[in-house]
Amino acid sequence: MDDRAGASHNDQYEVNSLKVLETERLILRRFKPEDATDLYEYLSREDVVKFEPYGVHDEVQCEAEALRRSGDPAFWAVCLKASGKLIGNLYFQQQQPAGGCWITDLQSCRCGV
């Protein structure tokens, strides 16, 4: 997917330079301001945003959110390949582990967490 020659291990989470990722059924791409209508279809549903850090959105909020997400490289639109319809989103953000401990081997973990 990433055609950069010699990408190092630390570059594996770099998604800013990618434009589109495709699977057999889906297209993952950057958001566009034009995604507001499809974004409204799922962000206006309480059952969809129930576990999100925000509440339901109205149409005006979705227009602003689509514009904001189009400028944020952490947000990716998940679209059906057959129709191009936006059906969801992904959010990529690299974070440090809580407690300052990387768990790479559960057998020898002595983090105290």
C-alpha cells in the first residue's frame, strides 16, 4: 500500500502521505467537504454515536464536521467501493502507552500496572 522505498519500522504508522487505501469492498480515503450528507446519516443517530466522545449532530454540524475532517489527516472516510457511499470513519492517532510501559512479552511483563 505504501510505495515508499526503504520505509523504516517507525514509518509504519505514517498515513499522512497516503491518499487512498482499497480493499475488495471498501475505499478508505481522506474526508471531503462534500461528505456532509453521508456523515449526517450516521452522526445523527444516537445508537451510532453512543460510545463516541460527542453527541448526535444536526445537518449544520455535519457540514462543519465534514469540512474540519477534510483538513485533519487523522480522519479517514470509509466508503463502499461499489457506490462510493460514506458509511463510517477511522481515526488514526499515535499515542504513548499509559504508565510508560510497552508490553511486548506478556510472560516477562513486570510493569506493576
